Amino acid sequence: MTRKERAEIVCGRLEEIYPDAVCSLTYYAPHELMIAGRLSAQCTDERVNQVTPILFAKYKSIEEFAAADVKDIEEIIRPCGLYKTKAASIVGMCRSIMEDFGGEIPSTIEELTKLPGIGRKTANLIMGDVFHKPAVVTDTHCIRISGRLGLTKNTEPVKVESDLRRILPLEKSSDFCHRLVLFGREYCKARGEKCGICPLADICVYFSGAKR
């Protein structure tokens, strides 16, 4: 079985298991997803979703974030960790959008990654969920599970992204990554994985090796 064939099987099964592929970060406007994505670095989505309602209730637009007091942002997002760096980049990215992009979130990976604090993971998240373009969000779930399933031998995010772009149906790539998060939480955990009841065990390289 080729990696491309394996990827197509995995996509199909995950679609059956999780028909509703949704982002685990709660947001109602594109800039909110961008900011929530920044906050999720080294922080759980659950914790981010506890903080963002307070943040987004106080600052309702990119323009308001651009004019915000960084110290105030720090206090609100403190539970997310790395709050000083994250607060500075949130205000910085919004100022850059106002000054360099006419107040509109840019629509390419290259432009998005020029914004303070926005790496390829968050840029891909925006490309997929906001602009509905092919995207591969290489978070910890994606990297771990893709490796276990034999879809990549790499662990560096940019290399995993490159590998998956070559084998995934591009129109399904963004939803595939959302489904991997759900699958990782339910079955393929970093520790205590549930291989015995996993619906992908029969095609899983990791499980095949564990049985030997």
C-alpha cells in the first residue's frame, strides 16, 4: 500500500467517525481565530477557550486590538502561559494588519507568516477555516498520528506538512487535520493510546510494530 492510498483510506474512515470536522478553538470572526491560534501555542485548546470569551468581549475588532494596552492583554491571557510574548504579538499582528494590509487579514501563507507571532501552523489554520483553501495544520496531534499511521517519517512540522500535502486529497486536508485532533483525543493519545479498540488499527504502522 502506498502512502497516498493509505492517506485516502484514513481520510475516508475519519470522515465516517467524525462527520462534523470543526476547529476545536471557539471563534466567531476571522481575527478571533488568528488570535486564538496564537494563544494555543504550548497551551491546550480548552484553556484558550476559557480565556478568549473575556478577551473578545473587551476587544471586538482588529482595530481595537491594535490600539490595546499590551499590559491589559497580558492580564487577560495570563492563564494561557507565555502571556508577555503572546500579548505583544497579538497587538503587533493587529497593528501590522492595520498598517500593512488595510485592516484585512492577508490571504496567503507567505503574508500571514510575516505577522508577529504567526507561524505556519496558525497560518494554515486561517487558510483552511477562513479562506477555505487547502491547508495542513501540523499541530502535535497531526505530527504524532501521521507518524504512527505511516503517512510520514518526519517530525518537524514543515516537513510533515510537505509530506501530507503530497498525499492528501487537497480539498479534504484542512478537515482531515481537524479530525485528527478529535481522533487523537479519543483514541490515539500521546500516552495511553487505545490501540485495542482503534478503528484504524488494521492499517496502523505503529500498532503493527507493537504486536511483534
